Amino acid sequence: MKTLLLLASLPLLGHTAGVAGEQSFILRAGNAEVTVSSKGEITGIAKKGGHWSKHVRGVTLPDSCIQAGEARLQETDDHGICVRREFRSERGNRGLTVVDRFAPEDSSIRWDVEIEGEGEPWSTGIATVLAFSDTAGGRFWTTWGNPDQMSPAGGGTPSDAWTDPLETRPFRSLHLIYGGHFGRGGGYSVPVFSVMYPDERTGIGLAMSPGDALLDIQMVTTPHGEVTQRRKFHRLGGGKILKFTMYLFLHEPDWRAVLSFMAGRFPAFFHPAAVNAPEVCGLGAYSSYEGDIDAGKYRKMGGIVNWKASFDFSYMGMFIPPVPSDTTPWKRFDATSGGDPVPGQRTYTTIANMARYASRMKALGFSTLNYFNITEFGGFSEFGNAVAYPDPHYTGAKDVWTNPTSYLYDNFPDAIVFGVVDDTGWHKRSAEQLMQMNVTFLDRPFRTWGGAIITDAGDPAYARFLLNQARLHVEKFPDAQGIAIDRFDWLNEYNWHADDGKAWVGGRPVRSLLNSFREFIPRLAGIMHDGGKVIFCNPHVNRLDLMEHIDGVYNEFGHIGSDLNLSSFLTLYKPLICWTPDRETVMKSPDAYFQRHLLMGAFPTAPYPGNDHTIEPDPEVEHLYLDYGAMFTQMRGRSWVLLPDVAEVPGNKALCNVFRSGMRVLIPVVMGRGDTVAVRVRHCGELGLSSSLRVEAWYPGRESPVTRSVTVRDDELALDVPLERGCAFLVISR
């Protein structure tokens, strides 16, 4: 539909004010109305009927380019608008066409972007900009790890400190990396943000599709209401057309409404594909210990999911060697290439022994996840040291597996990832740093711990090897619940000796390990899920686009506050287990430590025998785990409730969240001030809560709950909740 509109002007985009009578278009979806000007830019967002509106300028802008000529608009058959704009690079030697398509889809406006560059391959940043004129009443929110972090990408010093990520904040200067990084500070994990106007009961959200082939993305905000998300290192030219999809939507001014939109629009990325995934939950362990344990004690803590710090493999990647029989022994991996074995751990193992261990854990009611890795290969072994480079030209028979160097070069030498490293061969540089260095030649492989090197599952031969390893896991370990894939941080890298046809860095074609993963993971998932197994991951970088086919997360850096938050937003309906490195991490502030896990729906790692570089048994710390064990037990199988304004503690005297587990509603009330707080629960009908309810209040250190009956009135439940140690864990049922 066409209408008349006086255009607003925002200095960020460098436009002059429009003139009265300029043609514009209004797109309607649900209760939202989005205005697109004849210049091809979003200029306003309103509620249907005109009762509420905001001047918002939205546009797609290629970096270092200047628009050539006027935008061309055309109405489309799906009641939308197609906008075509031509650009020239600032040097004038490159041409670029940007096509924006806006069309209603359900309750949102779908915003498709196509970019086609002329000539030989090249790359430039592609920015999506939304600028909000009303900054005084607006509050910003995204799925950030640390809403207090204002440093640029790569800056900031991560710490264990935790900040509530469920709060909105005023507009200010932020520079967030999509996925974050345990060594670079908090970023954001779900590609969505919102500007909320609480007094006006409305929020404006913009979501990127996680189904797009996303590479490096950074979000920059300013105190003046500008939000820019910049995509980098995508290849242009050579007939390539980049395609991105976004959604503009109005919502209730609550973070739950934003996540509800994302989970509803992209369910495959939020819900586990394995039906048994909710059962694989409990406190974590990362242990190769196979001796006796006090199973009753660990049940009281909330159960155990042991990501078996297997080191059962001969070397990294060779998880199940091609031995003659299930009882043929091989020497387990030793990252130190020497030293005494840990009590309860075997120096040698067999397929049969690994299978027996999983069976014994299952009989105890605990879960086993076997170690898996798709980005690292080789290392110290019984018959060879660190992977050699360059190729030492071994002449051994093909498929001899005992020497990792020989096996690598005989079977998949093109899987080696090359890049810029320092003289030790260990430290990688970011693609951004490589751009600044004007790198033209890279010939060193990345090295990692234990003498291994970085490998690329985009190589067909290596992919076939890994998939065969997965088939062996399904066949040989019927009582193991599945695998946990380590080290997603390497997926941020680019293989400088390969070409995926999509990425372009430093003036040359490369293969993004993100793209390699996207092609590989459906094939791996088909094997594991068809075999009734789950796939967990250790993300390091927390990105929603990597979560399709993933059933749960065990975050090695979950003790860092920002990493806990980032992973929590990825696991609304999936299990989340977080690392606890040592007793000191707990003892600094035990109640705060456990309570932030409860609030975010996460399980910590238990003090378990044989834990590798994580917390070990200790009577004092075990007592604290047992204090909170009943609450973590109640939380097994939980999923987040995303109804807007479903619960609050008036006056912010405590923090709370709402989960569902079966027919029960779970509300952790944590970090409270005072002896008693009020808790208001809304949407009781949608929660399946009838008029007469039973409420159990669990407290730290108590073996049984305080129980009472309550009544729902006008679809709400009002509770006065006593606190102990600042905490009460409410379980509401009919």
C-alpha cells in the first residue's frame, strides 16, 4: 500500500531531510507497520492503527562504497517492496548492487538482502544499520555475556565475575563480537537485539537468521541510538550473490518475548534433535577415573554426566583405533608424553573396557559422553611424537595408524589448517590482524595442545575418517549416551590453503572452518541421532548458528560469568553443564556461585574423582554441593518459560527465572536482599496451573522442602517467599 510521509533525518546515514509529498510504502504484519521511503530505507515503525510510532532509520550499507544514482523501488507479489541500489567502491574500481526486499511474514517483516559485486573476487563489510531517534525512553537488550562490557572487540579482560544478562540498559557505546570468546570477553550468542520502551509497553526487535552462512559479525552501538551489525570476509565478485535474511518485529518489552520470537522462528537451532537429550543432564564430570565412586552422594548432588576425559584415544582424532578385536589393548593418550598414571586410570584400554565403563555408569543412573574432536589431530603417542611438518616422507604401508604423522600424511594431508603463527608454532592471529599485516603468504600449520595440529573437516578424506569414527561409537558403545565435541573456537579460523568458494580474507580465497562445520555436522548428526545418541559440544565461541544438530552444551569456560550467560541463551531447551575449575572458584562466594547457575538453568561440574583440570573431591566443597543438590535435582529436564512478564520480584529485591520440567513450574529466587520477598507469577493458565496449587520451597542445606497450598486469582499467583542465604527454589505443581 502507498501513502504520504514526511521523512525524518538522521546524521549517521548522511541524508538530508525528505520533502513533503515524497512517496513511501507501508508494510503491515500482525500489529506492526514498517514504512519504507522512496530512497529504499526504513524510516519508521508503528503499531497498527497509528497509536504508537517511532522514527527508526534502517538500511544496508557496504563498507567503503558510495551509492551511485537513485534507489529503484518495485512492489512485489507478496505485498512487499523490492529496493535496488547501485554502489561504487571509494576508489571507483568496484561495482556493487544491493537489493533489499521487505515483505510481511506472519507477525514480522522479513528483510532479505542480496549483494552482488562486479569483477574479480573481493570483499567488503556489509552493515545493517538501525538508528533510533528516541533514545531517552529506549532500553537496549541483546543476548550478551556481560552487559557491562563496553570495550572493543579483542579488548577487555575476562574474569569469573558474573553480571545479570537479563537486564536492559540505556543506549551507550558497545562493541560486541558474535559468539564472544573466553579470552576476548563477552559478546552476544543469539543474533538478535531489541530496543524496548517499557513505559509504552512495546519493543522493537531485529533478528538475523542463523540459517545464513554467517562468518565474522560484530555489533556496535552508540549513545545516539545507532545499532550497526557488520558482516565481514564474505566473497563478492566472480558471479557470487550473498544472501542474508532478517526479521523486524514488535513485542512486549521483555527479553523473554525476544527469545520467544527467535525460538519460534528457528526451532531447529534451539530444540535438541535427539529425543533423549533432556535425560542427559546433571552435574558434570570430566574424568577418566574408572574406580569405585559414592554413587549415592552424587545422586544427592543432582546426578552425573561424565564427559569422559577419555584420553582413551591413542592420540587426538584416533578415538577408536582400527585394532583387530574389541579386546586388543592400546596405550591411552598422554599429553605429557610421560609421567605416572593417575590412580584409578588405566595406562592401556580396549573397546571392551570403554563399553563396560559406559554400562556401569548407566546402571548407576549416570550418563557417559565420549570425547570427540573434529578440529585437532595427532599428538604424542606410543609410536610417535608431535605431528611433524613439513612431510617427513614416511614410507610406511598405507593406513598404519600407530604413528599420527604417518597416518595424517598417508590419508588426509589436505586437512591441515595453515595460517600465521609465531615462532613457537602455537599462537594464531585473527583474520582482522592478518588484514592489517597485508599478508600474502602463509605456510605454517596451526599447532595446539599435546603435540596435535589443527585440522579442517571440510577436507573430504578427513570428513570420511571422522564419520567412520562416529559409526564405531554407535556400534561399540551401546550404553554411552553419545559424544561431546571439543574446541569450537577453532571454527573461527580460516584455512589459507583451501577454498570454500564463499570466504575471502587478505586478498585471497580461503576456507572458513565455520563453513566446513556447516557441511559436516548434518552428516555426523545423522549417524549419531539415528543410533539414539546425543551430541554435546564445548563451544568456546557461543553462536546460535552452530547449534543446529547439537543436543547440549558442556562449556569448559562456564565458570566465567560471560560464558555462562552466552551458553544459557543457546540452551533454552537443551541441557547446559558448566566447568568448575577448582575449589577456590566455589569458595570465593559459594551461594552466589550456585545461585547464578540456578538462575540461568545451568549445572556446575561436580567434585569428582580423576577430574582433569577441573574440581576434585574435597569434603568442605562437597558439603556445599550437597546443600544445593536437591535444587539441581529438581532442575533436571528443565526448559525456559518465555511468556512475557511471567514472573517478577517487585522492587528487584531478588532475581528470578521461570522453567518448566514436565508438569512442574520451577522458579529459582536468588541473590535476594532481606528475609522475605514477594513473587508474582502470571499467565498461570498457560503454565497449566489450576486454581489450587502445591508450592514447595527448597532451601540451601535443607533435605526436605517447606510445602504449602496456594490459590490462583485472576490468572496470577501472589507469593510471599521467605529466603535463606538469599535463596528459595520454588516448585509449583497441581
